[in-house]
Amino acid sequence: MRIAIPLFPGFTALDAIGPYEVLSRIPGAQVDFVAEQPGIIRTDTGQPAIAVDLALSDIAAPDVLVVPGGFGTRRIIANPDAALTRWVAQAHATSRYTTSVCTGSLVLGAAGILRGLEATTHWSVLDRLSEFGATPVSRRVVVQGKVITAAGVSAGIDMSLTLAGELAGADVARMIQLAIEYDPEPPFATGSVAKAGPELVTMARSVMAAGAVHAAGAVHAAGAAGTAAAGACRPSRCAPGGRRRR
């Protein structure tokens, strides 16, 4: 079973790593990170990065796709011909499950996958789902046939455990939950808009807006660096030691 997690400059680290930690523990599953251009793909903070060896075209028909979110999704959905959006639409046609975490659902929407379905995303952009013909719902995980969307960031772990149960059975999913010791007891009861109150919601929106500005610069820089690195030495074109093949 091939599971693909597409990365892009400006993805949110936990959106991708949380599902990876869960899904990589499913017996018989192979989980790969893919990108439009293989290379070093940085997160929306500009700091953590993942070395991606495979291009989107290397896994054209995964059994499962998990699209993370992050500030980088803004550039993707603003471009009607974005390579990732086209890949997602193509992969969805033959996938067993098409899933997203956080604002990754907006990419699913841009690919035409959410029309007529209930879906969720990060609370700050929940209303945007209606732009893609979806019905926004404030739930942590929303299952609509083979399409599964998760709310913001940490909800990707919940979604992945749900997906593990669908793919391998409840006992395997329960085992994985125990293996990663996922038994959250948050110190504060402010993990949703309903619980946080208007003052914290306003503060969070302000912080995220500032983060988006920072991320835009980081995404631009990371994209330029990643393109240069990929062009210099993609694994299939490089000799041992990172030298370009002639």
C-alpha cells in the first residue's frame, strides 16, 4: 500500500509529520514524501525542513494521499494551474482514500474534490470551504466516503488514526495509538474557538496574520533555494557524493 504525503514550501511541520508517525506504523504501508521538485522543502516557519527524494510524477497513483496545510497553501490555491492541485485531482481519481490536514483541505477544494461534501479545516479559514462547493463543519475529523478532512494541525493525528482504522482495522489503529502514546491531556481548555473565548481568538488571529507575512518571505526563499538545489542534484541525476552526472 503506497501512501503519499505531498510537500510544498510553507507546509506546517506537524500536518505532515503527525500523519507520517501514525501511517508509517501500518503493516505493509509505504509512506513517501513527494514534491513538485525533489530537494529540501522547508516549513512555514522557515526552519525545519524535509529532504524529499521523489517528485509528484514518481507516484502518480498512490493508494492514499495526505495533503498537509500551512501558509504555503495560499500560493497553491491562488494558482488555478498549480502542479500540486493537478496532481491531487489526478491521484484522487484512483485513490482508496484522499485526505487532508488543516488548510490542506483548501487544496482538495481547489482540485474539485469537496463539491457537495461536508468538510473541515483550520477554524480561521473554515468559511472558505464554501468557495469550493463544500459544506463547512466544525468537527475534528470529517469522513465523507473516501474523502477525509481534518481540522487544524494537531487534528491530523486524529484523522490518521481514523484512517488507520479504515485501512487496517480498529485493533491496529488502537495499537498504533498506544505505540505513539497518543493520550492527550492539554494543560489548557482553549483548543477550539468555542472553548477559547473572543479575546484569545482575536489574539490568535493577530499572531497567525503576522506569521503569514513571515511565512510568505520564507516560502519565497525556500522555493528559490529548493528549485536551485533540485536542479543541481536530483537523486536520479547525481553520482555518489552528490556530484552531477554528465
